[in-house]
Amino acid sequence: MSQEILTRAIGCKLSWWDKIHAYFHSHLNVKARQLHTALRNTTRENCSISDFLLRIQALIDTLSSNGETVTT
């Protein structure tokens, strides 16, 4: 981004950056809720313990990469 455009974008109170931020923030929140629900509803269902734990770890890693915290 050029310096001129960056200066204009930073100076705008209601710029398209705000709309982009709001859009991705809302989608990130939805994805986080889906992952939290999947984590709560994860069951063993005919898989080995290691597969079960790997599935849980994958959900936790995805949540963590999005800045979410996971409590015990």
C-alpha cells in the first residue's frame, strides 16, 4: 500500500478497513463457536484413544491459532 493511501486509510474513522475488520471478526467468532461446540461434543465413537486425542488436539490447535483460549 502506498504511503498516500495508507495515510488516508489511517485518517478515516469509518473506512472500508472497518467494514473488512467487522466482516472477518464476525466470521472468526462464528468459526470459534463452531469449534468450541465440536470440542464439547467430541466422543470416542469406535475410534482408538490416540485418534480421539488427536481429534481433540486438532480442535484445540485450531482454536489457539485463532486467538481463542480453551479451558479444561
